[in-house]
Amino acid sequence: MDVRQLEYFLAIVDRGGFNRAASALYVSQPSLSQAVRALERDLGAELFHRIGRRAVLTDAGRALIEPAREAVRSLETARASVAAVHELREGRLDVASMPSQAVEPLTTLVSAFSHRYPGVSVAINAAFTSRDVIDMVRTGAVELGLLASAGPVSDKEVVSHALGRQRFVLVVPADGPFADRTAVECRELAGQRLIVGQPGTGMRAYLDALREQGVEFTVAAETEHRVSLMPLVLAGVGLAVVTDSWRDVARRLGARVLDIEPESTLDIALVSRRGSLSPAAAAFVAAATSTSTSTTTTDS
């Protein structure tokens, strides 16, 4: 068994089949198939059921995913550690982020990191919930994750680095309700048409809690695509409760942003896997935890 075989195995898992994996790896499909068969011989178990052109994971294959990611990530860390003597002149850092935090503070954090280490490419992976982020970091799919949660993140599965808090705000179109207001009471959302996120997100949990308190509203749209929030608001579909990471973007697009009282916040954290980090990940964590930005506080 060698790491190349594990990389091929993971490429098939991540790409959904042999053809796409071969294209992504720039190898021929026969070479890829041969490497996987050699890995199966070494392990003494089939990793995939080959059904026509489809490759379906066996129980053994599913069991291999997490240790394979750990092995590949450990090798990447070793390679990056050697490259560290070149002052991070090249390399890649994989980061997962929830949608709102990908607006801020991720933009500010990546900007600062990229200016200092321009040769390191930052690959940003999408995650919809804090659980998604933690799982991606824990299993080695990414090295770092940025998330928002209703309270501090437990260090049981990952290492958490607190970055501050973001409050909930209401985004309304320029000609929408609450004219000449800078803030609204949460109970004033009663009777409004709202655009909500999917279950498991902070914005959805906040609105579900309001509903339990007797604040009744209409769900005009439910979206997993956070990029659709501003167009939907500006089109008059409904109002949106988001974190204030969206404040500047919403205002530039012509929407109004109102604070919601009483103030309710989410904790923002950067999480990393337990154990050693690559030099790029360690540098990113150090920069993130030493940088104070207005977008991660409630003073926006």
C-alpha cells in the first residue's frame, strides 16, 4: 500500500466514479483501476462494487475513507513542513466555511493571509451547518473550518479558536417596511414574509425560536443557496434575517439593514483538527486569532 493508491481511492469517492477521478488525476482509467485493485489485494477486501460504469462503496470502502484522508493529510503536512524552509512560497490550504461566514470574516482573513503568503492557494469548501464544518475538519477533508454557533464550540472533536460574535440583523428592500428605522423589535417580525435558511443553520434556529415564542410569520422562501438571499430581498419576495457579516454587501446592493432588538448573537470560531497542522494552516490560525476585525464583533 502507498499513499498514491489512497489518493486514487479518495478521488473516486469524491468524484463519484472512476471516469471522473481519472480525468481529475490526469491518469488513464486502466491505470487507476489497476492501482485500486492492487490496494484491494493489499487490504484483502473489495472497496467498490462495480455495477456497469458505477462504483458503489462496500462496507470496507466506507471504513477506509477516514483513515485514508488522515494518511493523505499527514503526508501533505510532512511535505509542507519540508517546504516551510522556503517560507511558504507555495502550497495549498483547504478551508471549509458556512455561507455567511464566507462573506465575513473569511474574506478579511484570506485577504490578510494571501498578502503575506501570496504563493499559497486557499481552497474554500462549502459547508451549510456547523456540524458539516466540524465533520470536514475531523475527517481530514479540510484542515480548517469557519463556523457560527449558538455557543462556544466543544474542543472534544476539534480545536476551536474563538474569533468573536456576529449579531442578527434584518435586511429589507429600499422601499420595504420599517422606513426611516435603524432597528426593529423581534416581535415586529410577526406578520412579515421572510426568506429563511434550511434547518441546521443559525438563522433558521433563531427564527424557529421566535416562532416558539409566538411570533408568527410567513415563510416566503427557504433557500440553501445563501447567494440568492440578496436578489430575493431586492426582488420583494420577502425580508431576510441574517448575521451582520452581510451588512456591507447588502447596503452596497441598495438594501437597508436594521438591527434586531433585543440583540442576539452567534459565536464565530475557526476550528482545526487535533494534532499537528501544516505550516500554512498554522500560519492562517495565528493570523486569524491575532487579527481584530469589526465584522466579527457586535460593534458593527
